[in-house]
Amino acid sequence: MFPSKDRRIPSPDGRFEALLHAMGPTPRVFMRAGLSLAGLSFRDRAFACQGVWSPCSRYFSIMEWCHDGALAMPVSRLLLIDLQGKKECAVDRIESGLVEPLRLYDGKVRYVRIDLRAKAKRIIERPIGGSVIWTGMGDESAAVLNTDR
């Protein structure tokens, strides 16, 4: 359960902070939050209530809710934010489930992909700099590397 107060996630080196603002549940009762990261606000977007930093504090990863309507299944994507490059990319997207970050390390992002329709759960690891398409930070049209499979 997400606390009623804001949640702060400091970067490992202490220079930055991710601030999650409780927004209440989605129509399917998943909790969602607004995000402010290193002083930048991601307006009109909703995120999960947990994110992870890379050990060097350059990258932050979090699940973003892509659709807030009353759908039968949640739509989400795993967002990777590069603070140094001031850019972001969607590492994965799922039309019927969740993509939750587990860890950023050694130039890789590790996450769990939960397909609620297929009742399947996989842990996936990808290189951060691989074939992702980066967009400007806060650009709502962040491209998606990996679509539903």
C-alpha cells in the first residue's frame, strides 16, 4: 500500500531525489503517483509507487501507467530516465500487465514483466545503451523499444 504522504527515493550519491506524490488508485486499484525527479516534474503522467536508481545515479527507472481509463487490463511501460543526457526511453510496454524495475547495474536494466492476461511472469535483463530510442525528458511520446509479445 502506498503511504498517504509523498515518498522520497534518494539517489545513491545523494545528489538527486525522486519524489513520488500519491495520486490514489487506478480504476483497477493499482496505486499511482506523480513524479518529480531531480527538480523536474512529469506533469499529466502517472507512475507506479516504486522506482530504482543506477549505482552511479545517472539513470532512474520506474513503471509508467499508459492508460488511466477503465480498461479490463492495465497498460504500462518501463521508463528509463537518463539525468545526465536529459532524455528518456520506454524499455518495454505491455497492454495487459505490469513492467516493474528491479535493478540497474553494470549498464543493464533488470525488470519483471507480468502479463495478467496470459498469467505469465518473466524476469528480463537488457543493456541500457542497446537499441533503445531516446526522446527528450518529459516528452510524452517516448518511443518504445519492445512492444507486447
